Amino acid sequence: MSKIKVLIVVKTYPTLSGEYDELVCTAGFCEDGSWIRLYPIPYRKLKSDNQYEKWQWIEIDAVRNKKDFRKESFRPISINVDLQLGDKIGTANDWSQRREIALRNVKYDLDSLISEAKDPTVGTSLAVLKPKQVIDFIWEEEEREWNQQTLNKIYARQTQGNLFEEQEETRKLFKVVKKLPYKFSYVFTTEDCKERKLMIEDWELGMLYWNCLEKSNGNEFVACQKVKEKYFDYMVNKRDLYFFLGTTKKFHNVAPNPFIIIGTFYPPRIDENQLSLF
């Protein structure tokens, strides 16, 4: 058993799991600055005092995930995750502490990063990427409901398990998160000068969409425009935007580009003289 200290910087939007109901891919930095992926974690099932936030240190008992060939992948010792919450890293002094941790190893060329991912001696599956130019932020409609067979399996298992439970709170079915009806992506270039489109799977974006939908009285177009206001008008035009990238296990070795955007980092813009102070 090994206790690992991790600064959480990524929480992806939940996905369904036939075995665990709902899972969140969590990623962050170890104390030495290296990346680590923690999976599986049933985040919304964690006790309230175990629900970590972004930019918060946690300590967790975890080991290398032998079912995942990606070198950064670790799994909790138990699915009943027991962890300790630590300090939060704030945004004081133009996000100086966050910059110091997040920007130690920034990639500028996506072609080179993909080559690293495909090279079995390197196998990079998590990285920080600085886009050269962000051209657009777009959304595309997709399936509005989760796979019904998976949902049936989840609720059947819950019902079967609860037949043997005695406490009222344990008899309540866990309601999985709503599926996002849109796929959101950035269109951008890096130093390789190729135009790319990468999907964003950040939990923050998903929650922003649902909040905007509620405030717009169910108008989906207005909600998507509001999301774009933050992710493009604000992050691109007014901040210094970086992407947290991750590969998917299924496509790591087979897709021409196995990376997706699993989070964003958008500190204030500062000039080089200011940056040298950090």
C-alpha cells in the first residue's frame, strides 16, 4: 500500500460505468511535478468530507493500475475511496503558485506530443499544451440520453443490492448525472501550424452548461453561447490559456491524435518581466 500526495487539477465530466454506476477521471500533479491519473473514482458517491476540489492537495492510498498501460495511471486501493483533503492552492499574485506547479513542462507542438504518446519508451498520456492560436470554440449536438442498456444494468444492480439494506438512506437509488446533449470543442493551432479540433471533457464546462440552461429558461442556444462567452471570449481573449490534455486508453495507440482536452488553465496575462519574478 502506498499513500500518494496529489494536487488535483482535473476532474472530467462523469461517465457511466456498468460496474461502478458513475465515474470521474481525476488527474493532477505529484510533489515532484509529475502527472498522475486516478481512476476509477465514484466522485459523487464519496462522503462530503472526501469530495476534493480542483487545486486542492489530497493524500490517497493508490497503486499503479495494471489494467492500464499508460504510465501515469494509478487506482485507489479500494473503490470505497478513503482520502485526506489538504491545502488549496489559490489565485493570489496572478496565480503565481499555480503557475509554478502547472507550467514546469509545457508543450508547444502537438505533433511532437503525439509522437511521445506513440513511443512505447515514452508513452506520454497527460500534458500541458500551449496553443499558438485559438481559432474558435464550437458545439455540436449529440445523443441526449445515456445508453439505455447501461442505465438498466446500473439501476437493476442498485435495486438488487438495496433489497438487503436496512437503513432508509441506503435504499435510495443513486441518480446518475444528466448526459450533456452537446459536444464542446476548441479549434486551434500549435507550433506545428496544423489546425486541430479537440473535444473538452471538463466537469466545470458541463456544470456551466446546466447552470446557463437553467438561467436561460431552457434555451439551449443561449446556454451554449454563454458557455462560449467564458471559454472563448474570456479565456482566449482576456486570459493566458493552456490546455490540460489526456489520452483515452481505448484510442491511445490507434487514433491519429489520441488526446482530448480534460481541463483548462487560464491565469491572468502578464508580461515577461513580471513572469521572471516568479
